[in-house]
Amino acid sequence: MCGRFVLLTDLTIIAESFNIQNIACEHKPGDNISPGQQIIAVLRKNSQNTLVNLRWGLIPAWAKNPSIGNKMFNARAETIAEKPSFKNAFQKRRCLIPADGFYEWQKLEKMKKPFRFSLKSGKPFGFAGLYETWLSPEKEPIHTCTIITTEPNELMQTVHDRMPVIVRKELEGFWIDPDNHNQKELLGVLQPYPSEEMMMSPVESGLLHKPKTDGG
């Protein structure tokens, strides 16, 4: 799974890294970003790479109650093409969620030890994501998203049995293209990121155990 991540990079650098032509968001950097928060995402709108704000925790358009989004901050790559909650977004509404790193906890006998994972290059990257728009009873649109997870690479295996999908730079445009409906090739994007390009480090701060609290 992926339940916390880091994004401290300046918006100007993010825009350059993801070839952004239109910025339509507010950016609040954080080192302990958790589900339920407003985050930034890259969409292809009107043939432009656009940065927008989305709430982390996907609410399907057909949902009766928005609280379903509290449980849908991740989507499994193995089932997104068939699962009702995700299959329409997978075909039409794919995004990238910029990050500098993410956290995962290793289960020990009496505790969980947090680790931070990032790229050795130190550059920001994009999680593979899906997004939806849900209309409230008052017809207010709520824009939400989820991060796709897959099986772990060799580095992640030492800590957890899942990892978020990091989209390789050369596949980012392919992933967010709304006119791309090649399911087989899209599923091919959702592979574990190469271990040799990643690094992990232990995190000592106990603040990571508190959602929506920056620290560590």
C-alpha cells in the first residue's frame, strides 16, 4: 500500500519536471502527506499537461456516500481493469501524482519501523493515479484520486509486500493521455520500479504515526 508520501519540491521545479503548460492548483509542501488531504496531480486537459488539486481518496461517481473515499486511497494494479470502483477511471481518467518519496512500515515483533523510499537521483517522480469527480447532493463537484500499487521490487520486499507504482519518465505522457485506451499497454506501465534506481532510509520521528502531521 501507500498511505503517506513526501512532496517538498518547489512548484516551479515540479512544473518543469512534468512539462506543465497550465497550473490550476495551490501547492502546500509536506513531508507527511496522508489520505484525505488535498494534493496536486498532473492531468492532460485540452492537450495540455495541467496541475490540479485533488483530494486523496477516490469517490466513484456512482457512490451514495463520500465516506467510501476514506478506504480508496489505493487501487491494486491487478484488478483496476475489472473492479467497478476503478475500471472507468482506468480507461478515461488517469493522472500522475508528484512526490519526492514515500513511507512504508516494517512490521517487527512489538512495533512498526518506518522507512522512507525515494529515487537515488533526488528528483521528483509521479505515482500512477486515477481520478474521479463526485457530485454532492448540493451538486458541488468533489475531485478525488487514488494511487495505484503493485507487487514490490527487491528493495521494497524487505519492508512490505506492496509498493506504489512510479511511472517511468518516458511513459508519463503515455499514461495520462485520455485518448489512449490500449488496456494491455496501460497495464504494462504498472510495473515495480527498478530497485537499483531507488534508495531507502530509516525514519526515527514518531510524528509519522500521526496522520496529517508534518514531521520527520
